[in-house]
Amino acid sequence: MTENLKIIQTIELNEDLKKQVFDLWNSEYPDKLTYQNLNEFDNYLQNLNNLKHFLLINNIDFILGWALTFDRDNEKWFAIILSEKLQGKGLGRKMLDEIKNNEKKKNGQPYISPLTFYQKCDFEILSDDRLELDKISAVKINWTREKR
């Protein structure tokens, strides 16, 4: 069942997709967080800034997972919902990786951060020393010499 799934990213949901996300939300979140109708849910979405949707869909475009990113209080926030039928299969992690790595190269392929490579090559990640500019967010690394 998981081999025919893909994640697509969009900034808008058509009515069919919105209804599917609404149904997924109401079936997977606690009752106190559910929405009574689609208009109420749509109002929630309309009030989110810089909203991006990540849809986990099967081969007939049925949504089985939904993640979203948005801005709140000058920070990037996210939420994720996965159908209980797919939980425990690594798909939630896959969706989170998609959120974290949503930068694209010119050819449309995802840009993968080289930090893991640097760590494997004996560099230390100095998380508190960052460069934050309009076009780039970077962390300082420091070579720690090979351990013998």
C-alpha cells in the first residue's frame, strides 16, 4: 500500500482536496479539535500566513496524509496528520523530511543539506552560531580532526 504513495506540495487546495483534508483532520484529531463544517475549516486555513500544503496521496489522488507549514509570530510552524492506517510505516518521517527539505534546485529536484556529509567528515555543527539572511540560513561548522 505504501509503494504507490507520493508527496505533492501546493499553496492552494481545490474544493475536493480541501474536503479530503477536512475529513482527514476530523477523523484523526481529538474531537475537541474537529471542525463542524467545511466553511469553519476554510476560515482556519485562510487565517494562516505563508501557508504551504504537503499532501501524501495514493495513485488515485486520495489524501492519506497532510502536512502544512505556516508563519506565526515571526516563526515557521507546522502541523501533520497521517491516516491511522499508515502510522508506523515511516511515512510521517518522510513527510517531515519533505517539510524540512522543501528547497528546490533549478532543475526541480530537492536540495539536500550537506550537514550530514560534514558530520561524517569530522566536522562539528555549531548550532548557536548561525547566519540568517533573506536568501540563506546557515550554521557554522568546525573541523574537529579525525578521531584515532
